[in-house]
Amino acid sequence: MKLTDAQWQQRLTAEQFRVTRLKGTEYPFSGTLLHNDANGTYCCICCHQPLFHSDTKFDSGCGWPSFFAALQGQVRYQTDHSHGMQRTEILCAHCDAHLGHVFDDGPAPTGQRYCVNSVALQFDKQ
Ligand SMILES: [Zn+2]
């Protein structure tokens, strides 16, 4: 799914646009989905493809919704050298929305922590 910045701006709020299209970061502990523990699927706010399932969500204490796995094939990985760090950026595989970053300090079974901006996600309750 490819849209111009102007088209994304029409579909998204200013904060959603800043985070997903300009690779911004929401303030920690500000996201509405941080403490959401309902059963369901977390979808891309831009293209509504499913990205994460509530079964893989955990409380990492980092201030952003955290998951130990993404749904198969739904997330794309890219090395990010910004801010003087080497991190792995995660993007929606369908529309290239910036979601957050993935780190190697997560819990079993994967040992990974997908740290995702709440505004990049739309929650579909089961
Ligand atoms: Zn998307």
C-alpha cells in the first residue's frame, strides 16, 4: 500500500502521521494501548493489517506496548543508526509504517521485545 505524505496526512491524526510516517516516538507511558490486556489483534493504524496478537503482549515496564513476537510475515526489519545507536527498526510489511524497535532482552519463548508505539496500532477486540 503506497500513498503520498499528503494522502497519509488526510487519513491520520497529526500524532499518528508523525510517528508512523516520520519515524517519531510517542512519549513513554502516554499510549492508550499500553495497559490494554483484552484479547484481540493489534493492527497497523495506517493499513489495518494485523501485526501482533494479544497472546504475545507483556508488560516490559519500558513505557510502550511490548510484544515478544510479531505475526508471521507482517513486520519488516531494518537497521536504524539514528541517535548514535544501532537498533533494529520494525515497520509494517504492507505500508512501511514505522512501528518501533525490536530488542534482544525480551522474555521466553523468543527472547525478543517488540517495543511499539501505541499510536501506530489499532486494537481489534476478539
Ligand atoms: Zn501498515
